[in-house]
Amino acid sequence: MGGQKPAWLEALYLQKFFAPCSIHDAAKKNEKNICCLDCCTSICPHCVLSHRSHRLLQIRRYVYHEVVRLEDLEKLMDCSNIQAYTINAAKVLFIKKRPQNRQFKGSGNYCTSCDRSLQEPFIHCSLGCKVEFVLKHYYDISPFLRMCKTLQLSPDFFIPQDIGDDEMTNETPRSTVVDSSDEPLSSCSGSSGSDNMSFSCTGFVRKKRSGLYVCGRLANKITEEDMATSMSRRKRVPHRSPLC
């Protein structure tokens, strides 16, 4: 490979992250915060299904800079001597160099590329600074790279499902607004016996003050028995005792 950087490493520098995805422009949560290392491009959570067999690296943001988890990046290359920072109980590394506006040197460690003050024993403030240092002194970055055939997103990463425009939200025109203190919405499915047609609803909603759970899409099909049950739970009109 010589002095050339791998294609996925170039993509980390050149791709624009946290911009709206042009493919899923109308969808919610469409920021491109993932780098597909096999396609060398930035993708959004809606694109994950098309790249599910590829190596995926989640890009995070901290103080207007892109960072990646140290645990993920160590599977791709040697990250020794790069200062890590703890964010949300996870160690992360900055991707690009962060030069300081005011340069002053005293005692201590400084970045080999941008002179940023560092803690001991680190000598690089970012992945980019280490790559620049390696290419300048060793002319070959391949000894620092590691074989990584699979790289998946963390289990808690939110991947939205592909749904139609009419199901972008959990609320339907006939549904009842749910209080924030109520139970979370859950999915349900069923079929009508006469027409053998299947239906699905985005969740259960609870009518205020009645305790009656109904499916948002079937709110117009409440039976008289259900209504009677709902009405019976309301307080009756108080009657005055007869005057003596």
C-alpha cells in the first residue's frame, strides 16, 4: 500500500456527516451519521438495511467535531498514543486534527501535528494527526492497519423501519392523544373474519378518564357494549336527600 491511505480512511476525512440524506430527504432522523467502510460513503439510519452486510462505523459528534468509539476504531487500526476522551461512559477519538488558535508551549506533552496540549503519555490528539505522523516518519501505514472483516453498529443504535408516508407518526386522525405518563405504544395486528383482510395499527391509545384501550385505527368501530362499560365507570350525578 505504501504511503497511500486505505479507501475507508479517506472516506472518514472526505465524507460529509450529519447532513440530511438526499435519498431519504422526507424521512425523520435522516442525518448521515454512519460511515459504510465497504462503500466508502456516509449513510443515514434509513440506509442501513441496504448495507446490513457491510462494515458500518457509527460517527458521533462532540463539541462540533466528529468522533468515533475507541472500541470500534481499534478493530481497524492501531490507536496507541492517541488521546481518548470519555463521553457518555464510552471512550472516543477525534477523527480530524483540532489546531489551537493560541499557541503557547510549556512543560508537558503536545500533539505531533497540531501542537495541542495533551495528557501524558499521548502524543496525538486525533486519528488524523497519527496518520500524518506515521506517513511522515514511516512512509507506510499498512503495519498499523488491522484485518477487520465485520463491523456492526451497537445494539442500542436506533434503526427506523421502512414505513409509508401515512404511518410516519403513531397518531391517526381518529386516535386519542395519550398522556406522557401512560404506557409506551406497542404494535398490534389482526384480521377481519368476513373479508379476510389483515390490518395493523401503530399502537394502543388510552382514552382519558375512561381507562378504555382502543386501537387508533379502529376508534370508529367501538361497540355499544364498550361504550356502556366506559360510561359505567363515570361518576353518577349525586342526588339530594329529601327535605324533612
